[in-house]
Amino acid sequence: MSTFVYTAFDSKGKLFRGQVKEKSWTQALRRVKEMGLFPTSVKQHEQRSWRQRLEAARPLTRTRAAKDISGRLTTRGPVPPKTVTSFTRQIATLLEAGIPLLRALRSTREQEESRRLAGILDQLILDIEGGCTFSEALTRHPKVFSRIYVTMVRAGEASGTLEGALARLAEFMERAARLRGKIKSALIYPAAVVAVAIGILTMLTIFVIPKFREVFRDLTGGNLPLFTEYVLNSSRIIKDHLLHIVAVIAALVGSYKLLQAHRRGRIIIDRMKLKLPVVGRINRKVAIARFARILGTLLQNGVPVLQALNIARATMSNMVLANAIQLTHDRVQDGDTLCAPLQASGVFPSTVLSMIDVGEQSGALPQMLLKIADNYEDDVDNAVAAAMSLLEPILIIFLAFVVGAVVIALLLPIKKLIERGFDPE
């Protein structure tokens, strides 16, 4: 008998963690399901002897490392989201064509180029052949297949529309990747401009301006224009205290990380992120679009609303919105509607609340949530494009101003020398 540690939800969306003792992983999974729970993770609890612990504590030799890597590389570690999306789309297409699941998995395994995903597919095939369902086999790989993924597959299996659930899941993942890609691509140019500006200013401050200081001191006898003195003194201060400046920046970054590691501090930071002038509106729209997309997709696949709210809350990176969703979950569990607690949180705009209210009253809540997600994703695209179109000239003007100020500061003494006929006296 082995001990298995499980994580599961009940029909009301409440989270449970515990242990069961069974002969195999499949029997442990069935035991958890017989308890009326919906498992999301079932793992064997490793109980190693003192010899095994001593062996694990020994320094890794090249031979041991090679053996460990060869045995675990193909099934452990992250798989790129793009690869998982492609796999999901391919399985959905094969199932829609009438091909059985096992045959579709074997066909995909033969064509898979990723060694990690290929190893996972081998395990999926073995588990399904051993009597597990597709969703049960997916729970063994939580780092690759998220709770949203497993829940939607389970809902598709229960309703007999697995191919439709996988197709909607692939569309959901493609839309999320497209939105992330647009935001990242929009930030590349400003980041490059800022990096170039920092590099140029660093070179001017450390290498170029100090050389001119020595030249001007010999030619003018220390009698320099005020603007030139200001620039040269700023350069000297930065050069002399460069390590202190780096230490202060590192301390600020460390303080930010430390504050973010605590729940109360993270709530403060996330609330500030939502209140920033331009970036705050974009962050809010991205979070609302993600929440509406996840909740709408889960409800569309037949997932109970309480469980869908739990999953949506777990995927929120902003604690303010996560707390609002948790409040909504608790109120809905007590018999309230979805719109009222969302409105009480003060996070969601009135247009979103109105559309959710209409969706609840008309019985078309999943479709209304997906429409909200579409609208807000379009708004994010437009907002990012507008912000970048405004930010690009501002960065260029700032860089031109800084470099121009340095050039003018260096030319003023030369102009003064020309007017005096290069006479130091």
C-alpha cells in the first residue's frame, strides 16, 4: 500500500487536501472520486529509507546526473504554452474527424517534436490504457496542464462533447497568447529606446565628460559657464557614487520584492497598479478580459459556477481582483446573484456589470462574458497602441534633450574660448 496526497474540490467549489492509501495511482484517484470530490492533483507520497536519503544527499557525479536526466528530462519541466496549444488543437481536430482518443494521442505522439511533451504523451496513453479517463491522466502533469485545462476536459467528458471542449480550450489559449504577444511586441521599442538612452548616458557620464573636464580646466583655468559646471558636477557625482546608486536601486528592488511577498503588501501594490494614470487602465482591462474569458469559457463547457469562480480567482495575478472574485464566490454560494457582489467590490466598471446582469437574466451568461472579453481585448489593443504612439515620441524627445544638453554644455566653453581668442588668461 502506498500513500497518495490529493488536492480536490467538492461540488460547491470548496478546496480539500488529504491523503489516501491504495495500491496504485489509479485506485487512489478512484477513491478520491468515490468521496464525492473532483481531484485536480493526485501524487504519490515518497517515503524513502535512510539509504535512499543518503544516496540522494551525495554529490552528483557525472554518471548519476546523466542517469537522472535521461530518466526525468522527457516528462519533467515546463512545456511552452505554444506547444500545448498546438497539441490541443490537433487532438480536437482528430476527435472531430471521428478518430478515437487513444488513436489520436498515438498519432500526435508520433509527430511530436518536443521531447518533454512526447514523454508526457507516452504516460497519458499508458494511463488511459490502464482505465483512467483523459482528464484523470492529465491531473498527473499539473505543470503542463493547468486547472482550467483539466476542468474543461472533465466537463467535456461528462457532457460527451470532448472535441468541442478541446476546440474551445485551444481557442481560449490562442486568444490569451495573442493578447500577451501584442502587449510584449508593443513594449519592445520603448524598452530598446530606454536601454539605448541608459547606455549612452552611462558612457557619456563615465568616459566622455570627465575627459572634457580636464581639457576645460587647462584651457579656461576653471572659469566655466554655469550650465557646463552643472553638467560636469553631475557627471562627477554619478561617477564617484556609482556603486551607491546601484546599491540604492538594488535595495528598492529588494524592498519591492519583499513587500510583494506578503499578502497585505501585495494588495497595496496591486491597488496602486490599478490606479496609475495610463498603465492602470490597461492593467484593469487586461485583468477583466482575462476573468471574463476564463469564466465564460468554463461556464460554456458546463463547469459549475462556484468551481469556475474558484479557478478564475486562482488565475488572477492581481490580488484586488482575486479578492473581489472570492467575495463573489462566497456571496453566490449563499444564494446571491453574480452581479451584486461584483458591483459591491467596486472593481468592475458599470458596463461590465450591466452586461453580466443582462446575461444572468436572459440565461446567456457564458456568451455575454465572452462578448465582454472580446470587447475588452479590443480595448486593450487600442489602448496599448495609443499609449505606445504617445510614448515613442516622448522617449525620443527625452533622449534628444539629454544628449543635446550634454553637447551644449560641452560646446559653451569652446564658444567662450573662441570669443576670447583661445587666451587662457
